[in-house]
Amino acid sequence: MSGFKDVSHLFRFAGLFVIAFLVFLVVRVYVVPKSFGEYGHYRAAAIGEIAAHPIKFAGHQACESCHSDIADTKAKGAHAHVNCEACHGALATHANDPSSMTPVKPDTLVLCARCHTASAAKPKGFPQVNPADHMGGVPCQTCHNPHSPAIGSDTGKGAAAGGTK
Ligand code: HEC
Ligand code: HEC
Ligand code: HEC
Ligand code: HEC
């Protein structure tokens, strides 16, 4: 019977699968990291590695302890709840040792536009402008104090410059 003779093909095929599976088991031992699966479906050693990354953000309390004048100004304005490092970037190095690094002043044409460029996706009540129409390339801090941005507020630059709101 020809059907019976052809069964040997199936055995060879199954044999190949068994060999492939054994190769897989051997390779697996070498490529799966040692601590994998200790706590779950991830590498347990990754926790220590991530925790060892140097801390980059100091947190706003750190900034406020030295720059209390700016913290006071900011607390009275619309940016009260925008943290220092949201604008100045991660500054743990500066906060730990101010003499080791002086922060560069942010470029307001980039920074302010990041949050205030008008977009239909933003809530209607959020203050937004089209930077090109609004001030035609003049840096924002010429008229707005970044730490208290309202024009004509008692802490803002507009008050001194006689700006109107
Ligand atoms: C331990 C005190 C201390 C802490 C904490 C600190 N600063 Fe400073 N900061 C200073 C001193 C002192 C200077 C002036 C240093 C200089 O001019 O080189 C300075 C300068 C700066 C400047 C530059 C001023 C300029 O005229 O260009 C910025 C911006 C600044 N700090 C922001 C921050 C922010 C944001 C934080 C929080 C992440 C912070 N600082 C935390 C003491 C501190
Ligand atoms: C909304 C963004 C924003 C926030 C929030 C902010 N800053 Fe600034 N800050 C700026 C910009 C922009 C300048 C540069 C202004 C310029 O070039 O005249 C600046 C300047 C400074 C300076 C230099 C001195 C000065 O008055 O120009 C210091 C110091 C400083 N910031 C510290 C702080 C600290 C501390 C906080 C948090 C309490 C903070 N900033 C929060 C945007 C911000
Ligand atoms: C990280 C986001 C962020 C950045 C960067 C930022 N702002 Fe703001 N700004 C805010 C928020 C949040 C408010 C408060 C909005 C509200 O009250 O609904 C605000 C409010 C304002 C207002 C309205 C003030 C008022 O009382 O009507 C002005 C003007 C303003 N910002 C100007 C600036 C300028 C100029 C810069 C750059 C120096 C800047 N902002 C950078 C988030 C930001
Ligand atoms: C030449 C001065 C000047 C410059 C430069 C300037 N502004 Fe203004 N800005 C004003 C005045 C004046 C107002 C108040 C207008 C009003 O209340 O209708 C204002 C209002 C705003 C408001 C509030 C809008 C609202 O709906 O409440 C935002 C946000 C703002 N500016 C962001 C910026 C940003 C971001 C920059 C830099 C890209 C900038 N401004 C540069 C003068 C200026």
C-alpha cells in the first residue's frame, strides 16, 4: 500500500521539529539574562540598573531655597504652578553645587512657544497666541516677565514699561 510507505516522511518531519526544539532549549539557556523571571516577566537586575542612574532633576523646593526672590515673584503670577525645571531643564548638578555649573538662560522664542502656541487642541481658556503675529520675532521676555507673565501685573515687566492689559 503506497499510503503506508509515505508515513516515513511524517516521522522525518516530526524528527526535525524535535531537533529544532532541543536547539531552541540550548540556545535559550545562553541568551536569556540570568535574573530574568525572578520577580516577573522582566529582568530583575534592571531595577538596580535603573535606580543607579544619576538624579537629574532637583525639584522646585531645592530651587526655591536659594532663589527665594524668584519663587516669591512666581507664586503671585500665572506661572505659580509651572515648576522651575519645566522651563530651565534638569538642574540637579547646579542645585547640588551652584559654582560647578551656571544654567544658560532659556531661549524664550522656543520655550514660551512650546506651551503657548495657539492650537485648536488646547482648552479654550488657556492663554495662547500665534507667536509670529503676536510679537514678530521680539523675544517674549522683552514684554513678559517669565516668572510672572501677565502684562501690567505688579510684578510683571509690563508694569514698569507702562504696558496695558
Ligand atoms: C544652593 C543654592 C542654589 C540652588 C539650590 C539653586 N541655585 Fe540657581 N544659582 C545659585 C547661585 C549662587 C547662582 C549664581 C551663580 C553664577 O552666576 O554662576 C545661581 C544661578 C542660577 C541661574 C542663572 C542666573 C543668571 O543670571 O544667568 C539660574 C537660571 C538658576 N540659578 C536657576 C536655578 C534653578 C532652576 C534651580 C533649581 C533646580 C536652582 N537654580 C537651584 C544658587 C542656587
Ligand atoms: C515659564 C518658564 C519659567 C519658569 C517656570 C521659571 N523660569 Fe526662571 N527664567 C525663565 C526665563 C525665560 C529666564 C531668562 C529671562 C531673560 O533672558 O531675561 C529666566 C531667568 C531666571 C534666572 C536669572 C535671573 C533673572 O531673573 O533673569 C533665575 C535665577 C531663574 N530664572 C530661576 C528660576 C527659579 C528658581 C524658578 C522656580 C522658582 C524659575 N526660574 C522658574 C523662565 C522660567
Ligand atoms: C510648561 C508650560 C509653560 C511654559 C514653558 C510657559 N508657560 Fe506661560 N503659562 C502656562 C500656564 C499653565 C499658565 C496659566 C494658564 C491658566 O491660568 O489657565 C500660563 C500663563 C501665561 C500667561 C497669562 C498670564 C495672565 O495672567 O493672563 C502669559 C502671558 C504667559 N503664560 C506667558 C508666557 C511666556 C512669556 C513664557 C516664556 C517665558 C511662558 N508663558 C512659558 C504654562 C507655560
Ligand atoms: C512687544 C511686547 C510683547 C512681546 C514681545 C510678547 N508679548 Fe505676549 N502679550 C503682550 C501684550 C501687551 C499682551 C496682552 C494682550 C491682551 O491682553 O490682549 C500679551 C498677551 C500674551 C498672552 C496672553 C494671551 C491671552 O489670551 O490671555 C500670551 C500667552 C502671550 N502674550 C505670550 C507671549 C509669547 C509666548 C511671547 C514670545 C513668543 C510674547 N507673548 C511676546 C505683549 C508682548
